[in-house]
Amino acid sequence: MLLIVVLALNVHSQATIDSSGDNKYFYYSDRAVLHEFDTTLLNQEEYNFIQRKGIEYRNLGNLGSAAYPLQLKIRQETGFDHGLHNYDLYRLEWDSMKLFQLHYPFVQIKYLLGLKSESIFSASHAQRVTKNFDYGVNFFRLNSEGVYKNQKNLQNNFTLYTRIRSSGRRYEAIAKMLMNDMELQENGGLVEDIFDTSITIINRSILEVNLEEAKSDINELAFGLEQSFSLGFKNEYILDSITVSEWVPTFVFTYDAVFRRDKFIYRDFAQDQDFYDKFGIFTDSLEFRQRHSTVEQTFSLSNTGIRRIGDRQETLPLLFDAALTYRYHNISQRSDEQFNNLSIHGGISSNPNDKSRIIYGTYGSAYISGYNRGDIKLSVRLGYDMQKAGRIETEVNLINKSPNYIQQRLESELFWLNDFKNVRQLEYRFRYTLPRQDFNVGVSYFNIGNYTYYGLDGFPKQTSSDLNGVILRLKKDFKLGNRFHLDNSLVYQVYSLDQDVLSKPKIYSENSLYYLGFLFNRALQASFGVDFRIASKYYMPLYLPVTGTFYSQEKLIIENYPSIDLFANVKIDALRLFFKVNNVSQGLIKEGTYSSKYYPFDERSFRFGLSWMFKN
């Protein structure tokens, strides 16, 4: 933290290459689209990863704990999948790492403070050292003791990249590093239902929990080096009687090498037989370890989407890429397994920098040999920008993929070995957006054959009947006068199979009523209001900490409990502050609710946070 503060204080004294224009960023996996930094006040109070725009989640009641989505989230990725994803919300991801287009040094600091030593700190710094060399670093730390016994979560995540180019821009190299490290205590939930009793609880930290010494450790480490070689031509033109000669890249050949290692360890050496005996575990201790490492090499060819004629640059309407990827995997539980994968993938799409109103794209991938041989994905996307009348977009995804590894094999005191068939997914999406009216509607229909899930006994299962579903999402924001706003979103979903396979709320919604405007002669901008969330009743999933997974049950129902939050956001120049009281409705309508069996969720609490972006 001290290093980042020192960097921030010295931003003004740093030599820059070009101080004109604004800094922007792009994602490593999608470099054609530049994004501007969010400097608005909207949604600053949505700090906790689970309450956010898009798909909402429920966690186990403590910041940083395992979480599940309120609607079915269909994983689109093919190829090898280790299967441990209930902490993905908190990870820094390799493909979504931010790289910067810099005009001046960039520093941003975010900090959140809550009760019970709850805190989040993140810091980002990027700088263009010379015309052809820049770097960026991002650090994230989450620490939350929790309200109940054995509930502490500690996470430290880190990314670093450096980028260097040759003077003629024919060669570029990007070196990257990523680390996610999580230490998570697992208490198995409370022993008794505290919301269904007349007893007044003064100190929740002394309440009895199922597991008092269990913990999980998750660690991920990745290194990579990408080297790109531009193919093109030399362009010459006369500018002010001077002949200018420059290199114009047309195609890019890329070689990318990545090493990844991830591990998941669960330990409980003071095992409580009453908690584990329903899974057939009667030993004195329990430990599950899964370690996975992979070496990946990718060769790809793509076009740049630009051409230059004389002193005029033009944007080409089409982008394409094609790639060949080889991966070596080593995975171990109590036994080791090594295997290879060879895949081809590629696609064509409209250029987002082109002004065409037609949006299109197609992408395909196929695993032609190795462990995941036969995995395929085909995606087709088509849209049309009707300008004032809005935009329509359609997408079709066809996927055939292997079940994830942990669904096929688990070696510990808890044991299974399955031979599941490949999962077949067909999905249709339609979306209509009317930006001027702050309105959009989206509909998804999907059919999944051989759907894999965790059944009533906590063990993985595969359906003999297809899972069909429809998800409808509506969003409409209203402006009430010049300063007041009412933002609304609603999700409606139906599925063809019963709660022993999949249970989600049929309807859930979020509404936000707030004031947004300037105060004190425009010295500051303020936003304050109320967020209201509610979901229809559904059968809560149970949580198995041994594997970090949620599984089905058909007895306990989460009722349609409303959650009301109060918030205030303030912006003074580049400094943004927020104040939030979560779930002020607790005790007024109902004493509380759970996200999983006897895991209290979203209890009343207060948080404060800030975000400060430094710039020249």
C-alpha cells in the first residue's frame, strides 16, 4: 500500500510521453475495444461482488465466501475444466486482465471498511516509461473475520504485466503474471435456526457451528509470455514537402506460452461425525487435495482491421483470427494423471471500430486430440443498429463438452468415480436495447442434454432427460424530474426439471430510487437513495465444503424475503466516497434469512468505502 501511495504522490513529477488525451484500457482477450475508466457515482455502493448489475449471487453470509448465482449460469468454455468455481467471483482472471493505452501515469486506490475487521483494499498503477515500453500492476486484498465462529476469509490477488515494442512496431512482447491466494475458514453453518426462535441473541460470535477447525486453501499462479510479429508493408506519402515512410501492419502472427498452477486443499482434523456421516465418512480426520498444472502453447494469425493509403487511415469492416493450441495437463488428487489436448479455433467478426450498423460474428473451436477430444463449440452472432430505434442482437451457441474433472473423479475420504457422457448445450439469445429510453430486454432459451449437477446426497449426477429453460430479463430506468431516478430490473425464469435437480427463484428483481445532482455550488456531486431487492421462494442449495460445491435439497425453502439498503455516494474531483447500510429491513419484516442451510445471509451492517484516481 505504501508503494502505491508513493507512486500516486509522485505522479505529477513523472516524465510522460504524451499528456494529451485520456487514459483508456482494454482486456487481454479483446483488444479491439477500448474502454474509458468509470468516474461516475452510479453503483459505487455495490462493493460485495454478489449484489451487482447482471446476474446476482448469494454467498454464505460473509464477504469472500462461496457463492452461487440466482439464475442458471451456463459455462461456455470447452476443454479441460477442474470444476472448482464457487470462488470465481473474487479471482483476478487471466483473460480479463486489463492493459492500458496511456497518455500519463495512472494510479487508482480503492478501500472499503466494515464491521468485524472487514476490509477490501485494491490498488492499480500503470505507466508508460518510454514510447515503446509500459507496465501495469494490480493488487487486491480482502479480509473479513465474519460474525460467527470459524468464518474468516483472507484473500490476496495480484497481476503484473510489462509490454515492449520494437521502434518500428513490427514486434511486441507482453509478459504477464497472475496470483490468486485465498485462505478460507469453513464452519458448516450454524447448528440451530436462529431466526425461528424467541430467544434474544446478544453475541452471535459464541453461537455453536458445525465445524470449528475446517479450512480451505485456494492458490493459483500463472506466468505467460506473448510475442507478436506484424506482417505488412511500408507506406510512403508526402506531408508538407517531406517524404514520410512508415510501417503499416496488416496481419499479426502470435506465439503465446503460458504456465498455470492451481490447487485446492480442504482440511478438517477435528472432524465432526454428525456433519459428515450423511456422506458416509466416519474417519477421525478429512483432507482433500487437488493440484492442477498446465503448460499451454498457442500459435495464431489475425488481421489488424486497419489499412493506410497515403496519409489516410481506414478501418476494415472485418476481423478474423485462427489459432492452434497445445496443452499439457498434470492433475493429482491421491493419484496423478497426465494428458494432452490439441485444439483449433478461430472466427470472423465485424470490426467494432467500423461505423457499419450491421454487427456479426462467428466463432468455432474443436478439440481434435487428447483428453477432451470431441469437445466442440460453434457460436453465431448477428445484430443491427437501428440508431434512434435501438439495437437488436441475436446469438446461437452450440456446445458439446466433457463434464468437469471433479464431477468425474474425487479421491479422499469422500470418494466417487464416474463415467459421464458429454454435455450437449444449445442456446438461443435475443436482446433489444433502446439506450435513449434506458430500456433493454433479453430472452434466452436453452436445451441441455446430459446435464450434470450435485444431487440430494451431495454426489454428482447426470440427467437422463434434457433440461430446458427460458430466462427473461427486463431493465427500465426512469428519470423523475431533473434529479431523481428510479432504476428497475427484473428476471423471470422457468426450467423443465424439478428442485431435486435445479432450484432457482422464478422471479427476482432489483429497484433503486435515488437522488443524483450537484451540491454546494457544484463543489461536489452526490447520490443517495435506497436499493430494494426481492426474490420469489425457492429451495435453498446445501453447501459441501469438502469440494466447495452446492448441491440440491427439497425440504428447506428460502421465502421471498425483501432486502432494503440505504446508501449515499459523494464525488469531489477524482475522489469518490460511499456510505451504505445493508438490509435495514431486518427485524422489521422478518428476523432474517439464509442463503444455504443455517448460513445467515445479508444481515444488517454498515460499510464505508472510497475510490481515488490520480491523474496529471
